[in-house]
Amino acid sequence: MLLTLRLSFISLVILSSHFVNADEAQSTFVKPFDNKIEWGYLNPLRGENSPKALNLWGDRTTSGATGMLVKFKPDFSSPPHIHNVAYRAVVISGSLHNDDPTAQPNWMTTGSFWTQPAGSNHITAANSAENMIYLEIDEGPYLVKPPQQQFATKEQPLNLHWSNITWVDSHQSKMLSGSGIALSKLWQSSSGTAMTGYFLKVAANTSVNLKSESSQFKAVVIKGNIEYEGQNTTTSLKAGSLFSSEGVTDHRFTTQSETVLYIRTNDVFKVIKV
């Protein structure tokens, strides 16, 4: 049975780096969330009984990494099953339970984070009128298989409720500059890719410049609303939206309410209040 874990403080090692102007960025992509887009099925074999899924980046049916949104009907509960690959998930809305089939319900709310190892038997359930998560895999395709095919790996599962997340501010991390912004390091790849996952929390009515040097930088709005400043336009991004970049980039935005971003990156970044 999984236990909700409290993250201990993890010091963030900051590499010395020189950030240059955003005009030198290689590529920037912004994808506002639109519920009217046609959703597919997370498990096509179950049809209407399956949660719905929408790729934010990548393609869950191919061999590469993918980030997707997944929606669950009210009172959804899956049968016991396994996946061929490990995944990470963040609750955007509703209440989600993901655990061993015999575990008591442990409802995780907005901002909660969990990991599911490949081959591990489990169920997933939803307990609100609207339930949506962000789910990502480091390799695909994403498949659902019966529990009889379960297998063990070295990875251990984790359920981290929003209330148990540990934050650092600009007094504790050189990645942050200014008040009203906080960071939590969620995971770091052990495969040598330097890929790391963070939560970034920004207070309401705060403008920031997020300076990235990553060749693979992706940020998903988990909670709140931001006004993202492009070269010629400003785009409203609510929960479920994505912005990403390749190369040296300045991401400038202003929060409308307290906002939480999930960030996936393979290099350093810095967040400056402006």
C-alpha cells in the first residue's frame, strides 16, 4: 500500500550560467487550453468507459516522451491494471486516487503529484464533478495491460498531497529573485539526461521573467491564470495550458491569481520578479 509522503527539503544546486536576451531564443510554443478540442481515449480498447486524453506535447502512441491531459468522469474507477511504462501525474482539478487495488481511498486535490512505476498493479479513481490531470511519460507508447502481466522494477511509487509539498523562496534558492515566488523540486532523472521536474508558485498580480537555457523546457499551468507576453501579443493561459521553448528564452507573464506551474526542463532557469 502506498503512503502519502512528505518531501524533505532538497537543496537546489545552481550551476553558474550566463543568460542572454530572449531575441536569441531558438523556438517558443504557446498552447492555450481549449476544452472544445476533440479528445481521444486514454485506453481506446475501453471506448466510452475510458478516461479521455489530449496530447499537449509529443504523441502517446509513439516511442517518444509525451505530456498529456487526462479527464475522468465523476465517480470513475478503473479496474486493476498495469502500464508498460512509468508515468508522473499532477492533479489539475477534482479529486484523484491512485494506489494499490486494496488501498483505502486517498483523495488528492489540485497540485498533488504522484508517480506510477511500470508494471505495478493499481487502480485510478475520481471523486468530483470535474476531474483532470496532467500526465507525462519519458518514453512511449503509453499502453494499458491486465494485472496478470505485472512485473517489478527498481522504481517505487509516490503519492504526494498538495499540503505536503515543501517550498523554497528567493532567500533559499538562487533560481528565484524577488518576493511572491516559490519553488519545489519534485524529481530528477537518474538516466543521465539531466531532466528535472519542479513546481513554481507565483502570487496573484505578480509579473515575472522566467529565463531558460534549456533545449527542452516545458511549463504546464496547473492552477491559476496568467497573461503570457509574446513578441506581438499577450495570450491568456488558464489551467491545462502549455508554454515551451528550445534554447535561450525569456518567458514573461503576469498572474491573475495565485498560479502554480509544473516545469519539466533539462537545464537551469531563473525566475525574476519584475
